[in-house]
Amino acid sequence: MTTPVTDTEFAALQARFAERARACCTLPERERALCELAALIAQDESDAFAARLEESLNGALTPDEASELVVFSAAFWGLARAKRFFAAQSEVFAARGLHPAPPANETADRAEAGLRVLLSLFGEGMADPAETGPEDTRALGRLMRDEFFGEFYARPALSLADRELAAFCFLIALGSPAQMSAHIIASYNAGLDRAKLIAAVAAALPHVGWPRAIDALTALNATDAQLNNDGYDDDPF
């Protein structure tokens, strides 16, 4: 008869896995905190999120930056999940006597701001989604331009590079290869590079598991091959 694994044994295994993955992550502490918090939100791990948030507030992230990450998550995971994480975040902030309010997006013209972000992330050849494609989807294209990019992306508390790093980790957890490929391109245009995205996979790995991490590396290699003809194939191993 097999002896069941004890809680203590599992905790040791979990700690070893997390430690070895962290050793593979070459990101500075601030960026690693963004990646890990994003992955924990995406995995709906509010208790682990609260613990990591507590740690990240000791110099890695400001309260406004951490709060803005939760705002940003709503665009990827929906309002209901974001509200749960606002509750978890509020408990951590209250215990520290913090009352952050991330700077609001004061842009008057969301359409203009959204198109500006789209062109910055996807290149000057990017078409306005409100003006192209099937007529019956243009209203959603307009909403994406004005709200997803003109509101969530245009808010000032996090840079475009920060947002793309978090977006990549959200999408690793979601397991969305097509969106991952698009946001790899956006990440490069925001100033990130291949090494940063590989390190982001390492940061997310303990929270999302191997299949999602391997899918992310496959998407990264395939996108790099498409962009650069650099010899990477679509198999990370």
C-alpha cells in the first residue's frame, strides 16, 4: 500500500519547485512581482495573492502600482474576478494603513488614446478596429479601441511595458496562443525582449503549471521565427 503524501511533504515539494523556478527568473524584483501577482490573479488564488502582495509592498511595488494591476486584470479576466481581488487587496492595504487611489485616466478622447496605444503596440500599419472588418463586429471593435486600449491601457499608473509583461502572464494562465502571439509582438514594441518574456514564463510557472508554461514558450518561439527568421522552431525542447 502506498503511503499518502503528507501536508509537510507537499509543502516541501511546493517550496522547492517555487525556489528552483525563481532561480530561473532573471527579472528585477519589481517586474517579477508584477508577473507573479498577475499569474495569481489569473489562477484565482486570492490568499496567495494577498501574501505575495504583502511581500511586494516592501519596496518592489508602490500601492498605486499594485492596485492598478488589479484594475488592469478586469480587462482580461472580467469584472467579477477583479472585484474579488480588490477585496483581498483592500484587506492588505487596511492592515498597513494604506489608502491608495491609482491615478485616473484623464484622457478626454478614449478613441484617440486607444488608437494611439494600438499603433504604439502593433505598428503603424495597424488598422482601426472600429473602421475595418465585418460591419457587424465594428461596434465591438470600437469598444475594444476605446475601452480596452483607450481606458485600461492608457491609464498612467503602469507603463505599456509593465502592462504587456502582466498581459503576457495573464495569457499564459488563460492558455490563449493566438492572443499570446499578438501580445508577444506588442511586448517587443513596448520595449521588452525575448529574455524578459522567458523570465516571465519562469515567474508564472509555479502558479500555472508546466503545460501552460510550455505553450507560452512554443508561442514565443513560433512568433520569433515568424518575425525574425531566427531559427527557433515551435518546439521549446
